Amino acid sequence: MKSKTAVPLLVVSMIVALIAGIVLDGWAGGTGDSAVSGGTSAAANTEQLDQDVFVKDKVVDVKITIDPDDFQSMLDNASAEEFKSATVEYNGIQLDNVGVRTKGNLSLRSVVSMPDSDRYSFKLSFDEYISNQTLLGLAKINLNNNYSDATYMREFLTYELAESMGLPTPKYSYVNVYVNGELKGFYLAVEQIGDSYLERNFGNTYGALYKGIMGNGSDLLYKGDSESDYPGLSRKSAKSNDDVLIDMIKELNDGTDYESVLNVEDALGYIALNAVTTNTDSYIGSNKQNYYLYEDDGVFSILPWDYNMAFGGLGSSSTLMIDEPTDGALSERPLVDKLLKVDAYKTRYHEIIDKMLSSYLKDDVFQARVKQLSELISAHVKADPTAFYTYDQYEQGIQQLLSFTSVRVANVAEQLDGTIASAGNGSGNGGGMRGGGMGRGGRNNVAANGQVDAAAAGQGNAEAGQNGQAMQQGGDFGGFGGGMGAPPDGFDRGGGGFPGGGMGGGPGGFGEATAAVNQGSSSEALTTGGLLIVLMLACLFVVYFRRKH
């Protein structure tokens, strides 16, 4: 072959080989169904997730293998929340080059301040270093350390309650976490709200996603016409989808057509969930945080998140008013204030609460579920080497949980039937973080956070928890009634919902998505365009080379 033709032919051959390799790699990555593939859809694989990842009837192992120096650096600089690479074996499924970091807000700061604990919550990011790597469609999982919860149950039970109500709930289950072969602790695994969650609950991932954090704007009061006016709403999606967030906030504050911008049914369920469980570490509390907003074609849903402080965990009273459940003036929480001023919505809200009381939170049902969970986790709690609490405090905490819930359910029932007031003068219920902060001191420090209303619960003699959370004394552990094989059925909301028509359904009513647009489509288009440009440049090079020779 003559030299003047050999060079351009060689260049073209190399480019063609490169293009073929990229295309074939894309096909392989897009059709596989293994744990490390990006092609497994969580929406189409819910049953497999329940069987292999978020297993409810047993505790699975999460084994993290990481360079010891990297792990020590992570612990020494926990506040930085910096990812380190590790191999993770999750219930027997192994993935390499997984991102692992510490996570949290109050819990992270609290553990940092403890001289004798490094029990941090962790985030596993399966696609941090390998694009599109997932665990059966999941990109990220949180390993929560059960901070400020001697029962290890508050978050699990509240998510299960939310699930029974038909709310779009992230998946969750108990796990034992090992690091380099050593048991690190007994944790609660919670799915990160992201693409797999969104596709499973909404049939798409192209909507705008925000997280409510401490900061201006998380109360959803109107602050201005720019997204930057709402630093308390942290955008988690790539795009804001124009002005949909501002449109929603304006309509909520100044309009009346709430259903044009809000999934009102889910919003009422979200408010009910937090009000009944007195979870003031949420939108209704003083920090106005721990929730997500997802926009689906201009309509926002509020998504439940972070419930380790539910069931009185922040010291909230068992007499919290259901129609005025806010810490601070009701008018400062327009999601609650505006919706509950609509008679049809308030009626529906009370129906949702009544269903909660007569099903999942019914005394015998709830006690049976707590008994079942205690039988599942007690041995793991006892073996937990980094526990914030002693096993005795775990048992006492369960008694406190049962007593608080029983008293709370009775109180809410009286509010519903009008025996006692369900609202006040609009000033709200007052602060929930009573009793000397939130137990930030080290172990065995005495603080009053987390106390049940002792008079209402019929309990006294608060006992200091190891992590600053006071525990109430209880009776003998046991006597919860018969076992329960599964959460209660029959909590479906049904169609219709509101008197006179209105809005029904909820997340289950979106039907099958036929127009879902995902990030993969965009990346494929960019890849194709880039390859075409490379090919055109190669052709120009060949023409130029021939003219020169």
C-alpha cells in the first residue's frame, strides 16, 4: 500500500473502531439486567428489590471493604462528607468502586461532637465512580444510624404507616453494616429519593425535584420570583422546568386553584402523617425541613422523608392539635393553612386521619406490629457494638413508644369527634424541641429531649438516655398480643376522595407512563452527536491529507 493512502486509511479505521466500541458498549450497558448494569429499571423490578435489597422479614448484611486509611480519614473528617471508593457486598450482591461517605444533619453534628462514638450514618453511591452502575436499578442507598431513637423503630414504623396510607414512600429495611469484616452497627437502610423512586411512583424522572432544608423559603411562603429567593428549597434535579416552582408557591399563597399546582390528596396525607405522629422535625416544625417536592407536569407532590423523630421523638406533646399542628403561626405554613381552610379538603383530611386510627394505629394492630418487629430486631440490637443506648433502654423505649402512641391515638380521636379542640387561635402548638436541646452531648450526658408528655402517658421518672435522650420507665416487656404477618390491609384511599368530585387517586393513579423522558435519552443523543462530529472531522482530515499529497 502506498504511504500516501496508508495514513488516512489507518486514521479512518481507528475512528471507525472507536465508534463501534462506544456503540457496542452502550448497547451492552443499556440492555443488561445485572446488579452493576444501568439497564435494570426499579419500576419494573419492585418485587426483586423487595426480595433482594429491602427485605422486611429478615436483617440482611451490608459489607463494606475499604482502604483502612481512607475509612479513618472519612471518620476523622466526617463533616466534609467526602466520598471514598469501596467494594460493597449488599445481601450477597457485590459491586466495586462504590462511593461511600458520612451523611446527616443533626445526627452528623452530634456524633462529631461525641468523644466516644463514630457511629455515623452513611450514604452508598453506586454510580459515583462508574456511570450507570446501580444495585438492581438503585443509584443510592442511605444507611441511617437510628440516632435519637432507642427503639430503632420510629422511622421504620412511620414509613410503613405512610406506605399503608398510599403515600409515595421510599423503600426501607433493617441491615447489619460491616466495615472490613467488623460489625459496625445495626442500621436502617432507606432508598434515596432519585430516579428509581420517581419512576416507580410517578412513571417519569423529568420533573423538577427539590428538598426542603433549613433556610429561607422552605416554609413555602412567597419570597420572590426567582429560585434563588428560596435557598431552603435545594434543587436536586438538573433542571428547574422554567418557573413551575414559583407558579406553585404563588398559587398556594395567593390563589385558590390548588389542584392545578399540587397533588392535594398526597399533601393532606403528608400533613396527617406528621400531625398524628407528632413529627415536628418536618415541614410543620420550627425548622420546616425534611421533605421533598416533585413536579409532574406542573403539579407538585410533597414526599415523606426522615422520620427518626416521629412518635414524640422531639419531645412533642401527645396533645398536638391536628388542625393547627405547626410550631409557630399557622399562617407561616401555607401548605397546612391554605388547604385546611377549604372545607372539602379538611373533611378529607379528617377522613384520612380517622382511617389511620382505625387501621395501622389501632391499639391491637400497632402493638402486634411492634411486637413482631421487636422479635425480628432484638437480637441484633443486643449485638450492636456501637449502639447509642443500652439494651434496657431499648426495651424501655418500646414501652414508651407504645404508651405514647396509645395516648396520642385517643387524643386525636377526641379531636376528631369534637370532644376537645383540634385548633387554637392560629398561633400554633409552640416549639417541639423542649428540654435542653436535642441530646447533642456525648453518651451518658443527661438531657430531657425525647420525653413523652409524662402526665398524658401516665408515666414518670424520666431516665436519662445514653445519648442525651430521656427515656420513660415502662412495665415488663411483652404482652403485645398476637403476631401479625404483614402491615394492615385496606388503607387504600379509593377514587373520588373529595366531596363533589375533586381529586382522587394519588401516586397509584398515574397509570403506566408512556411518555417518560429519562436522562439516558439525553446522554445517548449527545453521544451520537459527538460521534458524528468526530466522523466529519475525520473525513475533512482525509480530504486535506490527499490534497497535500
